Amino acid sequence: MAINYRKCPACDSTNVIPIVYGEPDSYLALEADETKVLLGGCVIMPNSPEYHCRNCENEWTREDSIIHAYEQIDQLEMRIGSFSDGHTNIMIDFVKQTIEISHSFIEEDSFQRKLTDDEIKNIRFRLRWTGILNWRRRYSNPRILDGQQWEITLYRSRNRRSIKRSGDNRYPDQWNEFCELLRDITGEEFHYSTNEGDNYD
């Protein structure tokens, strides 16, 4: 999992404790005295914070952590195709607000265009719904020797780490939603799969 809920979105500190709601018993009161938890009171609201940073006093929810994690993606690079049909390469740059598409077999179809602010916001929003940060690293179907291969790299400059997800004729459950997102942005059609009847992970 690439989302660390117990990492402060404001200062990146991991000196974080959970916020606990309800009437505390003696054990929980002791935990609070030792600053292992923070008591949040007896009233829980829909947006009540779940974590407290002891470094900067920031408080946030799990949903805040998810939004923050996707906001930290600076680039999305995808390579998809097969040995026989060639590969399509897509690069979405959230900082420069550009998208580039190239094809290994049809060089003249390559192009680049600018993305609007609304398109960037929409891509980030729809990426959250795909749950791509929580996909497994690798999806593989050992029954097919050729077929389609894909690799997605998410670049995050804030912590200089990249996240890779890849597959060989197998896809995460949210693959269709991801393909719909790319189709709407690029105009390209991609392989859809529901993994029906596949019992090997």
C-alpha cells in the first residue's frame, strides 16, 4: 500500500498518534496520559479527524491522506501493448500540464497537447476512484505466453520515489475504470478485462 495514513500531510512527520472518540476506560486514559493516543471527546462528526501530528499539531482523516497522496503524483507514465502489435506510450505530466502519446510502430501518430486545470483536477479525482496506489505491484496470467503487457509508473518528486504497477495479460479489478479515464483523455481505446473465470493471482 502506497498510502501512509499515519504520515502527516502537512509536514511529512511520522510522529503521529490516533484520535480516539468515546468515553475512555482506565486503559485508554493511561494511553492518553502517555501521549500514545489523543482523546477526541464523545461526539463523532462525519469529518472528525482520525490522526494527530505531534510535530506540527495538524489533524486529518483517512480521506485527507488519500487526497494528499494523489496530489503528490507529478507524472504518470504508461506503456501498454504486445510484441506483435507494438506498444503505446503515454506520459501525463501534472506539473507541466501536458500529455504525450507515442506508438512504437506508427511514429507519425505521436502527439503532445496541453491539459487544462480542469482536466488535471479530473484526472486526479478519477485516479483516486481507480485506487491505483493500492493496486498490487504485479498481475500475471501464466496461461498466456504473448498477449498484452502493461506497466504504469507514478513519479512523486516530493519524496523522490516512484511507484510501479505492471501486468502480463492480467489486470486489477479497477482496470476498466482506468481505461475509461485514459480513453477520455487521449481518445485511444485500450483493452478491457474483467478477469472473469481467472482464479490465479
